[in-house]
Amino acid sequence: MISGLPSTVRSLPMALIRAREGVMSPIREMLAETGITEQQWRVLRVLDEFGAMDTKTLAGRAGLLLPSLTRIIATLRKKGLLTQTRDTADRRRQMIAITANGARVIADRAAQAAQIADGFKARLGASDYERLLDLLEKLDPETSKEDV
């Protein structure tokens, strides 16, 4: 073992990867029959929650890089789940909005998604669940920029 490095058992990056897989597994199962990927689901969820927005804001809120988001937008637009228009004030900006069909994808799975979240809350306890979200927010580069 290299001196100074934490054990892989207690390595933050590795622990986060393992935890992500534990969190995402039931979500992937939920989405399996939809033809929607977890990244597409995140885009739809953000648009459903916050409404239309520009691509840069959407990428940040959905935790995606712009090149990935560009492909996801094209796919979801072809599926009729979102729209893409030019901003009337700034023609360089693309505005993305969820369609009624996209909102239906979210609504049809809202109860199941809530059950998954409730399962994590039950497993951790409500207080630890909220504390974990608060701690993870401290590691979010977007959040830490706002604190400066």
C-alpha cells in the first residue's frame, strides 16, 4: 500500500461510486420498461420541476456536461418529450421545455420514484437522509461557487 493514501475501503471517491450504484439500481429498474435512461430521466425531472430553461442552466441542474446534454436533448426531442427553441431575447441561447408527454413520463412514475426515495429515508432514517444530502451539497462545485 502506498503511504498516505486512504484504504480503498475508506476512500471517498470509491465510497461515492459504490453508494451511487446502490442508489441508482432501483431507479434503473424503474426506468427499464420506459426506454428512458437515467440521464434522460434527470433532464425531464429538472424541466418538470423548474420549467423551461437554457441549456447551460439545465446541464448544471441535471448534473450533465453540455456535450452529453446536447445528445440527450436531441433524443428526447425526437421522442416528443421536450421542445427546443431559441430565446427571443438572446437568439444564441436555446430554451428547453418539457412537453405534456414528457410530464406524463414523470407523473406515471412519480409514485414509484417516491417509494424508492422513501426506502432510502427509511434505511438511513429521516435525519441522516437530510444530513447526507446537506453534506453532499458541500461537495457540489456548483453550490460551492455560490457560497463564495
